[in-house]
Amino acid sequence: MDDRPDPFLRLTPLEVALAAPVGASPRAPRLPRGGSARAELERAVLPALRSGRCHVLFSGGRDSSLVLAVATAVARREALPLPVPVTAVYPGVPESDESEWQDLVLAHLRLTERVVIEVRDERSLLGDVSVTSLARRGLVWPAAVQSQPRLLDGLGPGVHVLTGEGGDGIIAPVRGTPLHLLASSRRRPSRALLRACVEALEPSGLARRRLRRGTDLLTAVPWLSSRALDALAQETVDARGPLRWDAAKRALLERRSTVLALHNTVAGAAELGVTLSHPLADQAFVEALASDGGARGYRGRTDTFRRLGADLLPEAVLARTTKARFNSSRWGDRERDFALSWDGTGVDPELVDVERLRREWLGSPLPASRFLVHVAWLAASPRTTRAAA
């Protein structure tokens, strides 16, 4: 029996069925007001830069581009070694190609050193890297933690790696943003904006009932039972957060989905001898961004990116609307073959319809269903060492 402390935060049985954490964690103490959001972001990257072995996971998207740009600017200002971008490329997955954006950012930042890691099927959910990790660690959310070794092993122990994780939520609009846009607009509002304003003001009880009466939720996760759908509807409503920008940003760090994603990726990297940091989810940065934006906040992601990095990145990068997709790199023949042979064990039949889940896996599976292949594989494998929850 392994008596070592578990480095990972685990899902509850209900969360396993939903393939995501639900609810909020205990509220962390508020930090005293520091500098501006930009100043706090610069502070957040300094420990990695001072280590002398700073790498940045860099896809070419806006979040990782901002982290790389801030780290590069701070390194030059403080006369520290420049950060080294680390980019995964996926041959044969054209929708994942961001090479033009990567080249634009690197040229603008005048960075010449770079690590490029070619990934084929190694990062698939049942690829060799993932199943080796699953057998040793047991079930860990998010699933990408299991394939971390493919990206981090080659960097060697002792490196400090920065990521853009957390940016999708931290830099995103909040529930009250449509109301801010409506109040500040001089034009006739669109139907989409008016609809968003109505939904923002909708009481939680009405929003939950609307979700359960409609077909969108069932279409998104057709393998879940009624009980599981009730829990998912509640989480969807709760995750809307407060109307105020500042309160919503602070609340985001308390969601279990945020806490587990950030903690488990750091814990997984630590097992490989790598220090991983998420500057965009740094508590002092989030507090400063909340305070800078006040009650109304900013007009959207592009507005926020401009405020944080207009002097560091090209406008084309700050304002881009496209996003790479990596779905086909995670799901392939191994996963479909497993689905065909799976006997239904592992998932809770009171929460998950086995045959509907199998049909989902054999088609073009929705992202929410894919995590459950780890649950099923663990139940079918005699080599596991950790409990699922």
C-alpha cells in the first residue's frame, strides 16, 4: 500500500460522471491591493526568469503569446536570460496549425531560440504516455495531465515552465459584460446582445429550469442520466458567477474546476522535476485585474488583451478571433477500438448510460465524453495504483 500523500486533488463520484469538477472551494483570503494588473503579471513571471531556466509553453494563441511577451520584456529589463518558447506541433492535424501566428509573435519579440516537440499519437487519451501515467497515478482531471510527460520530459529536471493556463476564464468577459456593452452603446443593440442581457439578469432558479426544459443540455451530453443532468444544470448556472466584473474574477479562482486544473497540472509537472507556473491565474494578478476593471470591467477579451499587452504584441495577435483545435490529436483508433471492446464497467449506471456513451465514442465524440474513457480504461486494467476518486 502506498502511504505517500496523494499529490493530486481528486474528483468525487458525481464529478467523475460529469467529467468535470462542480461547485466552489473554500474562499481564499483576499490579498491586499498591489500594483496594476500588468505590474502583477510581470511580478508573476519573475521567479521563473530568475531561475535561469525559464521556458514558456507557447502555442501561438493569445494567452500563451501574452505570457511569453511579458516574460521576454521583463527578462530584457532585468538583464536575465530570455525565456525559451516550447511549442508542440501535430503533423497531420491541420486544424492545430498555428505556425503563422507563432512566427509572427517570435519575430516581433526577436526570439530565436525555441524548442519544438513533434507529437503524433503520443498525446491521445489512450496513447502510450497516457496509459503509463494512468496506471501509476489513477484518474486525474484534467485528462491532459496524463500526457504531460510528452511535453515536459525532454526539457530536463530543474526547469521552470510558464503556461497560459487560466487565461480562457480570467481574461474572458463576465456575466455582466453584455449589460455594460448595452449601457455604453450608441447604436441600436443586436438581438444577440439583448438576449445575452436577459440571460445575464435571469434568476438562478429560472435559468436552471430553462436549461432542464430545453434540449441543449441533453444534446451536449446525451449519455448522462436525469440526475446527472440536474447536477450539470446547477453547475452551469452557478458557474455564471456574479454580475460584477471584479467579483466574478475573484469567484473564478474559487471554482473547483479552476482549482483542480491549476493544482493538478502543477503536481503532475512536479513529479517530472519541473516547476510549472500559471501567471494568468496568479492570485495577485487576478486581484489586480479585478480591481483595475472595477464593477463594469472591460468590453471583452480583445479589450483586455490590449490593456495588458498593447505595447508588447502586434495588434493582429491581440485582436485575433481564430483558435486552433486539437480534438483529433486526442482521439483515434486506439480509443475507438477500446470503445468496441468495453464491457461497460467503470462508470456509474445511475449517472451514465453505457450504450449512449459507447455510441458517442464510436462517432465524433464530444469533449465532455472523452474523459470517461480514462474511467473505463482504469476499470478494465489490473495495473492501476491509485483510486479513481
